[in-house]
Amino acid sequence: MYRYDHYDHQIVKERVAQYRDQVRRRLSDELTEDEFRPLRLQNGLYYQRHAYMLRIAVPYGLLSSKQMRMLAHIAREHDRDYGHFTTRQNIQFNWIKIEETPDILAKLASVEMHATQTSGNCIRNITSDEFCGIAPDEIVDPRPYCEIMRQWSTFHPEFAYLPRKFKIAINGAEQDRAAIAMHDIGMSVVKNAAGEIGFRVLVGGGLGRTPILGSEIRDFLPWQHMLSYVEAIMRVYNQYGRRDNIYKARIKILVKAIGIEEFRRQVEEEWQHLKDGPSTITQAELNRVAAYFVDPAYETLPAADAAVEHFKAEDKAFANWLRRNVKGHKKPGYAAVVLSLKKTGVPPGDATSAQMDKIADMADRYSFGELRVTHEQNIVLSDVRQSDLIAVWKEAKENGMATPNIGLLTDMICCPGGDFCALANAKSIPIAGDIAERFDNLDFQHDIGEIELNISGCINSCGHHHIGHIGILGVDKDGSEWYQVSLGGAQGNQTSIGKIIGPSFSAHQMPEVIDRILKVYVRERIEDERFIDTVRRLGIAPFKEFVYATPIKAEHPAGEDAYA
């Protein structure tokens, strides 16, 4: 993984010193809160309902075991013994004391981490596929390009005060696991007829109160021009993006207002002043950065392990875990293991300091000291030998991280919601907990197959509810918390935005609403048809009809017979 050079160390060290003085001046009232707000936001510090929240950057989701141990230390010493992994592949601490934040940033700097540009109207953390560098379907490892983009965008003076926040995702595989269509700029590696590497570029995607999928602005951009073309896009947006209305300030609104053809024309015109200039990436620069992402010392191993195959036949729980939580790897004899942070009774994406320490230990023992954070709020051990899978499963199980539900109903995406966030209209975590408890039957979950359920506490869509197969949005209704349900959203190569099925529901009705939706699916699916395919085939009408057919009065347990 990328290691800081002396420039990086100096920049981060100076930023910590600068911020330490800013905090001192705020605590002594030399700075008002209005003066301090933009300064703390530049360093990832928000004020929420009960305390300050610090968001720490995890560039393209990549962590070392040393860095994970530092996050565990911060959770123990400066928070309430846990952290929350987010849909931006970052981590948040929700109970931070402002006077301790300079020391926290100094500790982060000691392990080559920071909280810069995790907030504010700037280019945010660059995200990517959590399986980059190891995925069997990968065209090119996107991590060097992500790192080049990170270095270019961090502290970029021209884009420090954009009309609104700006998010970029880069995918390097045939299957889009970076959700590029929902980003301000989404880039996916492609090869042209000559076998040359480039990027398909989407622009103007985003969720929030106006969910829009990105539009293709270029079908092939040579990799050498990645930065200059993004800079051209940013310049057009920075100049013409709206600043009079925060709700209409994202680039998606500009693209929609003038149309993709006109936006493309303006970008291409701007690009002519930048193309082949200083931002052009040379082969030498790509090689320099790519050298940080060489393969670890893989062994030559058989494609399968006999002991694992035998244990799989003997132990159903292990077999289910293999099926859901263990993913393919480009190297024979290795696998990627997803550690589930979705155990029933625990807020999705939360991990205790003890779990973080255990994850770091497991990374050292089984995965060359490397970890990945997924935008589905789980953790990946990227390079596990097949022969170690039994041991990994046992350790993960002992530490509450082996729930075999990856991609299933209870592998929910969920924002912190009204329990923490000052912007939320409703709580998210209790809804996730009630649904998880209602359907805490792994046999049933495995039977109905892949379902993505995403929950957001407000229209800002930090829980990505718009692209959940089932999306739940918290809304305010006369001062009460209600929940709007949508169906048919999806990420991946067939990204789609869900459609609202009808009027909202109270919190206590939500488990029964999900129950009724699933009853329709089980009744109408064809053989092993996935939930999203059933919704696409039928539309939302039959689900809506059954959900609203009779009043939902209260929760009641659902057994397997209910779906027969």
C-alpha cells in the first residue's frame, strides 16, 4: 500500500500544528464558532446531536494492520470504545471531545492517516472496489490511479471551495463494485480495440434529494489524461455550479440543467487548455506510484484445500460462511474474506476497539497485514490462504464477525441517523435492529437469496437508500418519525434508482412492511430468480398492493410457514 514520503509527512505535520492552534483559539474564544466551523470541517470535525464527530479518511478503503490498531486506540482512549465504518470507506467516531482532537490527528499522522477533506465543499475521499488488486475479473488494478487522484486533489487550491462537496469513484474490474454511477465523477477502466488502457467517464451522478445516475461524458479517456480531464470537469463546475442554493449546488443539477451534450462541449473546450500540460500522467509517474501496490509474497498453492472441503461437508455453518463471506481471488489457493459487521443486535458498520484489534491481528496472521473497508460497511481480509479459512472462520466467529449474511437481507447499509446526526429526520439504527431481529433466521435468508436493504435517516442518503433493492428513508411527518419505502434500486453494472411504493409508515410498522414485501417476492419469483430481477419483471404494483391491502397494526413473528 502507499507509504508517505517526506512531503506527505511534512504536510500532515504542519496541518496538525495549524489545527492545534485553531482549537486553542476557539477554546479561548479568540475564534467564534462561526469562524471556527470551516476550519474544523476542513479537518473532518462535525458537531452532531450530542457531541463532536470526527471522520477519518481511509483512501480507497485500504488500511494496514498498524493503522487499524491506531483506530482501536482512538476508540478506547477518545471515544466510547467503538467506531463506525461508513459508505465512503471511512471511519467515524461519534463521541469526540474537541480539546482532544489535535492529539488524535497527531496520533493519526504517526501511522500515515489524516482527516483532511472528509468534510467541506471539496473533493472528498476517493473510493474504489474493495477487491481491487485481487479480483479475478479485474482489468487493471485501479489503486495507483486512485492514489494519483488523491495526491492531485488533496489541498488543490482551485477546488478547496467548490459549490458543494464532490465525490469521485474509480473501478478497475468488469463488474462495478464501486457504484460509479452515483458519484459526481465515476470512472471505470476499459480497453479500446488496440488493447490500450483508458477510462469510461460518467459525470453528474448523485443521490440526496434529487437522485440522478451519472451520464457518460466519454467512452474512452486515455489514462494519461485522467487528471487533466477531471480538472476540466471541475473547472466548468466550479465556474457555473450554483452557489445561491445549497440544494441545487451539486454538479448533477448543472448537468441536468444544461444537458450532457452542452456540458460535454464546455468540458472539451476547457480541456483543450489543459491537455498535454503539466497534469498529464507520465509512464514514469504511474510506475512510481504503482510500485507501492506490488503483490505480496504469494506462495504457489493448490486451487483448493482438502481439509477445507472436508470441513465444509461436515459443518453447515462453515459451509454457509464460505458461500456468503468468502470471495474469489486472482491467485490460486487464496481467497478474500469479508468480516461481517452486521451481527444482529449491533448497529451496521460498528466495530468495537477489541474487534478492531482482533481484525489487525488477523490481518497480520492471515493477510499480509492488509485490510479493506467496503462501502457496504464491512471489512475484508484480502489475501487469505485457502488452508487458513477454517482458522479465520473460528476467530471471526469468536469475535462476532462471522455472520454468514454478506449480500443477504441483514447485511444492511445503515447511516447513524437520528441517534447521532443533526441533519436526520428519523432514527435509522433502531429500524435496522428491528428488521434484523425479525428476520434473524439464516436458513430463511439463504433461501430467499441476495437482497440489498439500505436505510437513510434523511434525504441526504448517506445510507444509499435510493440504490437499495429495498430502500428505507426516514422522513418527518408533523414532528414524528416516519419511513418511506422504495423498491428496485441497485448498484453495479445495472445501477437503478428505486421507486417509492406509497405513503410512509411508522417505525413499529417497518418489520411487517418488509415481511409483506418478501411474501410477494417468494410467491412470484421464478425458480431461483433474485429479488431485484423479480421487482424489475413485475414492477412495484403487486408489492404495493399487498403491503397496503390491510392495515398494519403491530409486529408479529414470521415463521418459515408464512412464506410457503
